[in-house]
Amino acid sequence: MKVSRLFREAIRSRLRARAALLFLVAFFVVGAAALACAQNGAMTPYQGESDGVSAGGKWLEFHSSDKMTGANDVRFELRSDNYFREDPDYKPRVVLFCSNGKLKLADFNPGVRLPPPNRPGFWGQPQLQVMVRIDDTHYFKGWNWMRGHFLSMDKGTVRGMIGAQVFNVELPTRSGRQIAEFSPGGLNLDRVRQACDLTPKKPSKD
């Protein structure tokens, strides 16, 4: 009887140890998956928006629906290959906002607070002049200055960027002039055409 009882206790102990091991393995697998998802930027920070999926290359695609109008909203995001000196934890990014098959807004977010605007737009709106490189073409553009946090890009630059391999933006910052370097190649152009009515076009300096 004593031997039998010891045997049963040994079996229970082994089963408990195995269950604990399986729990730890599952915990680490789930944690690693969540960490990888966060590092890849696929988890959306916005309520009501689906987590991002690959749109080709380094682009991510997010979906949501307007609660009042029912419009189908799509957001394409591309993060830079580098970061600015002020914040090594937040890379500059380009975001295309599309609704019901049309481009609504294209933002360049440097991830740092912008300096004051340095030129007026055609209608007198505040702008910041930046230098843009798309593949082997470079030119200056005035982008609308939005509350000191991001710049509104022109549609011509967006069309040039989505068909390019190299996209760089040089701009003044509070730490001096810095360059955000992007790798836009590999984007699924069919998805962008369907969601935003955008097609690539070689850049113009005009």
C-alpha cells in the first residue's frame, strides 16, 4: 500500500510538472508572437481599426469603417529605415489615408516636433519647405504645416513615391537638418489603386 501511494504521488508530481512546463511554453510563445507583432508595427493604436497586414515590401495596411457614414477607410503606412536624433524609439513615417476608394490625406510624420513654418502656401497657409529625393530625382517642396507635428504631402510626390525604390525627405528640425530615409519598393500597387485611386507617376519638379 505504501509503495502504491508513493507511486501515485510520483505520477501526480510528474503530471503537475508537465502541466507547468506546457503553461510556460505557451506563455512564452504567445508573448513572443505579441512582441514580434509590436516590433513589426502591425498592432494598430486606433480603436475600431483592424491590426495591420502587409501591403507589400515594408508597407502596412489597416482597415476601419466610419461609424456615422459607413465609409470604408484604409490606411497605408511606411516607416523609415532610420530615426531622428531626438527620438530613437519612434521612426518617421508616411501615412496615406483613403476613404471609399479615394485618397483623402497623405502625411509625413517625422516623429519629432517640427520647427515653425518657413514659407506661405498659395492660399497663405503655413508651410515648411523640405527637400525630396525620389530615386534619382530631387527637388524642393512646400508641405502644409499641421500643428507642428506632421506635414501634409502633395499628391504628385505621393504618386512618385509609391512607384519608387528610394524616397528620402530632408527637413529642418530643432536639432538641425535631418534626412528620413524610406524604402517604398514592393508596395502592392493594385491594392493602392483600389483603395485610394492612386497610380504611380514619375516625379516632376513642378
